[in-house]
Amino acid sequence: MSSVATPLLQQTHELRQAIRRQAHTGVTSGLVQGAMQGNVVILPADWANEFLLFCQKNPVACPLIGVSEIGHFRMPELGHDIDMRHDIPEYYVYRNGEKVESRADIEDLWQDDMVAFVLGCSFSFEHALSQAGLTPRNVEQGVNVSMFETNIATVPAGRFFGNTVVTMRPYVAKDAIRAIQITTRFPKAHGAPLHFGSPKEIGIDDLQNPDYGDAVTVKDGEVPVFWACGVTPQVAIRNAKPPICITHAPGKMLVTDLLDTDLSVM
């Protein structure tokens, strides 16, 4: 373990412990910069293969970084003492495709046949953007990133289908070009943007009215830049209607012990 990694591992462990104690219940954007964050989907095993195929067919929106063994709530390949039942600030519970509740832990909902999927998250490239002097507006303003459902269809797999969800970060044109160059190096964190410029071209009517997360300031002369988002599976889950599915609440991720540079292509 390198001397650089050791303090970061201490921070990720402390943050997960705070989440487990419910001392931190907010968004994770900007926290423990340098650590890889992940979106979470938990499904019964008899739905897992179809969802795995959905991820494989849509690797930009659903880049897999971890899959648990059936019934296992530990994911040691992603971090020390990770407990998928407790280590996310807020969980959404879906039954037959409908979100029925949000909760701080899912210990009493965990089943012996459940499989946990962790997907790469754009929060993981925000550190690289900030290091380049391109701190995302949501980090500057201390709010959740803006997320929108688009008219960009995913590739269906079995019962899973739906349109892509995107995150939005505004930049002036020259900074948008640099942001595209930087994020292209992070394919497991959604990589390059799907779109920039006119929101209406991808079915977004109002940047100040996101479907998930918070609105951020878009200044005169700035261009909205849209990256694929790991909330995309929540649209597919609504359509597939599994008897039970558990996800993270948008913006409230699993913070792993992996480095965000593990997601990069140099």
C-alpha cells in the first residue's frame, strides 16, 4: 500500500463508517477526492443475468466495476469492510417497478438470493476536472449534480429497457473541450460526454428543473455538457418491474477504496 493511498483509504473507511452510523446522509460528490465512487443496483439472482446483459450492452451508461456473489453483501474487491446493506447514504426500494420507499439501510430487506452491482460514476472524474482547474459547478455550489432523463434510447436486454439519464455540468467552450479530453480517459466513469450544447436536442426542456439532483447556475456564455449517468438503470428498472430492486438514491454513492485513476486510460 503506497504512502499516497494510505490516508485516502483511511478517509474512505471513515466516510463509510459515518454513513453506516447515519452520521452522513447527504450526497457524496466532492467527498474523499481521489476515491472511486459507484452507483448501486441490487436484484434477486433470477433477474441478475438480464441486468448484467443490459450493462454489457450499455457500457457507457452502465460501466460495471463490481458484481457480488449471490447472497453476499460484502464486496472486498472494492474496499475493506464494505457492507452493501449499510454503506450508502440513502437507498431507494422498488417493488414491481415502483419506488415505494427510501431508507438509510436495507439489512431487513436483504435476501439470500440477492446480487449487488456497482457501476462507475461520473463523480470519479470530478477530481480530475478539479485538478485541471475545471471544478464542476455542483462541487463549487455544494449541491448534488443535475440529472435529466433524455430521449437517447438504451439498448434493451430482456425485460430491461428505457432512455438514458445524463448529468450536466456547464463550461465555457474552451473549458468544455478540455473537460471532454479529460473525461475521455475515464471510460469506467462514463467517459466522454454524450452531448453538449442544445438541451432540447436530447429531450431536455429546462436546465433549472432536473429530474434528479439539484439545479446549478449556468452563466452567460457557458455551454451545458452532458455525460451518461448511472441513474439510467433506475429508468430500466421501472420498465422491467422486478418484484424487488434496491438502488442508491441519485447522488448518494458507494465510496470505494479504489483510486479514481484505476478508472483512467493514460
